[in-house]
Amino acid sequence: MVDLENLMVKMERVKMAKAKKEKQDEEVAFATFNTWCKGETSKLDASIKKSGSEIETLGSEIEKLTAEA
């Protein structure tokens, strides 16, 4: 009976260690993904601002050319 109890305790420890390792791996994966998302968000914001400026410039150019025509 003692051997069975020891075996059960060992199994629980192995499961606990495995669960902790999986949690740690998930935390690393999430941190990596989160960092990537923040970088992509910054790039997207910059692209949107640049495109907005281009739209304004082209709009002004269209108005100018329309007035000249």
C-alpha cells in the first residue's frame, strides 16, 4: 500500500512539473506574440499617418487641377 501511495505522489509531482513547464512555455509564447503585436501596431499607425498625409496631398492636387480645368 505504501508503494502505491509513493507511486501516486510521484505521478502527481510529475504532472505538476509538466503543468508548470507548459505554463512557462505559454507565458514565453504569449510575451513573444505580445511584443510582435506591439511592433506591428506601431508600424500600422505610422503607415496610416503616412497614407493620411498622402490622401490630403492628392486631394489638394485634385482640387487644384479641377480648378484649372
